[in-house]
Amino acid sequence: MKLFVGLGNPGAKYAGNRHNIGFMAVEHIAEDHGFAPWRGKFQGSVSEGKLNAEKVILLRPETFMNLSGQSVGEAMRFYKLTPDDVYVFHDELDLAPGKCRVKTGGGHAGHNGLRSIHAHIGAEYHRVRMGIGHPGNKNAVAGYVLRDFAKSEQDWLDDVLRGCSDGAADLAAGDSGKFMNAIGRRVNPPRSSGGNEVPPKKAPPEPRPIAKNEPAAEDTRSPLQKLMDKFS
């Protein structure tokens, strides 16, 4: 059994925020893979289902971001899971928009949701770091993550969320490489091989210009012909 946790803040006010990309990811997985309806549990909401042969619990902590660890710890203890069974989907300032990375262990890099989870279950869980970019100024971070994704960001956001759903079964099976490939196929789809394309016609070669120092052609006229040509 695996526990997939999406981080975010509860309520319609925050639903479209960059900070809620983790919620969005687990919601896509639930919808695309026919998981059970969401129900309140563990200070959050859960949805249960299967990804291939693996049973997976999806969890959205509803304690607000900085207390997410309470919900995660409660769910982990109830299902008798270890940190190795936990995958946390969260926004990542240090990755460009559209980029994702899977990481196990390490620090929380100032992310309040991860900081709380660290405090409750330790650091040795898995994270799906979902890039949202950085505003460029440390003082602007709070406002940036609590603003909705712009309309211009919707295409790459949709690709990333679909990719997470496509690769969810691979992630549950512990194959983070295949999971990343699934996202890559959405974000950077392979180009057509172009096997049926007709190659463009080559332009005809331009006539070779005569060089200035080329010798003139030899004059083979007779003296009489030259005289006649002169007065003709």
C-alpha cells in the first residue's frame, strides 16, 4: 500500500493557487483512475483506489499547509505504513515551471508543508517536486505562491498534471524513472518523424559569374572579315 499526499490549503479561496499544485495532482489521479469519492478522514480528505496491483490512498491534508504533518502522520500510523510508502506532491520554487523531480529524503528547503511533515514522520519519505518557478525576490515568495496560476501557465500546468496521472502506477510501483518519462511525454511530446514528408526541391544553381581577369575568347576572324565587320 502507498500513501500519495497532495499539499495545499483547503477552501475555494486557495483552489487555484500555485501552492495547491499538490492538491491538483492527486485530484487528477483520483479522477483519471476511478478512485472512490473523497471522504473526510485524518484531518483531511481521502480517496482510495488501485493503480495496477497496488492499493493507493490519496490524501489532501486540510489543516492548512504549515500543519500538514499532523494529517500525514495520522494516516501513516492508521495504515501502519513507513516513510518509504509515502509520496508527497508539492510546489517547488527552485524548479522552473513544468519541471518535475522525484527526491527521497533531504531537507525541506523552507517549505512549510514539508517542514511540518519532517517534524511528524521524519525526512525519509519521497517527494514529487513540481516546479512553479521563483518570483526572483525572496520577499515576494509568500504572495507569489498564494496567487492563482496565470492563464498563460495553464498549458504547461495541464501537461504536468496529466503526466503525473499517466505515470501514477509507475510511481506506486517504485519506478520513478518511468514516472518521470510519463511527465516528459506530456510536457515535451516526441516530434513526428516526418517519414512521409516530401523533401523541398533544391533551387537550381545560379550561373557562374565570369571573373574579371578571365582572358577574352580568341578572335579567329580573317583580316578581311575584321575589316568588313568594322564597316558593316
